[in-house]
Amino acid sequence: MSRTRTPVVAGWFTEDVSEEDFRLLGTRCSACRSVHFPREDGRCRNPGCPGGELEEVPLSKHGTVWSCTDSRYRPPPPYASDPGVPWTPFTLVAVELAAERMVVLGQAAPGVGVADVPVGSTVEVVPGEPAGCAAADGGCATWHWRPVARAEGPGAP
């Protein structure tokens, strides 16, 4: 029996896809080619842009850790959190997406600590559930950052 999970914010990531196909979703301006995340559905945020059509685009699956920290307290609203569920600290990761020229913040996958995602390491975006979230229909859906295993053996970096 599969459970239905409610996205913490609709339209920010692909839903009901495999982990391999999971992506954050942004928008790209047709005039200046700026990419926005969170998505922009009104007008281009680039102050130097005359404005163009905004189209939905999947963002890079991999990025480079720019910064990270532990979250030792329950964030205040509007963070989706059930106060009846005991709080469990999690790691918060800022990831640079080079192709999009932006930094995206998100939780690390469960069990991933600050020591597992040093600055400069590579991570990938995967589907997840925010720490402390419980929805009546079975849970909340969001994204997590997970370390990418380095290749080993001859010729590996």
C-alpha cells in the first residue's frame, strides 16, 4: 500500500517520479535566460530584464556544497512541523548549482551529518520528507541533498 504525500510547496519539484528522475523545478526567462528558484510565475526577477515569458525547467540534479550546518531547534511557522512529534535535529545544506548560477538550500537526507557534506563535496537532489512533518494523509514531500559517492580505483579523481 503506497501512501500519499503532500508537497510542502506545490510546483517546486517533480512528484510521483522515480528517485532517478526527481528534480527541483524552476523557471527560465525567455528574454534574459535567468533561472529562478523558487519558481517565478509572475515576471522575471532580473532587474535588468525587460521581461519575457517564463517557462518551467528542471534544475541540475547535482551540485557542490557551498555551506552546511546543523538545525538543533524546531523552526517556527510556516515550517510544516507537527508539534506532537519529538524534534530530531537535521543537517541543512546550501548547494551551488553551477549551470543555473544559484545556491539552493535544503535538508540533507536522513542520517547525513555535517561531516558527511564538507564544503566543496558533490551532492545530488533526492525526494524526501521534512524533519518533524506529519500530514493527515500520510506525510509531507520535499527534497533532500545526499552525498554522491566518489569513484574509486585506477583513474578515479
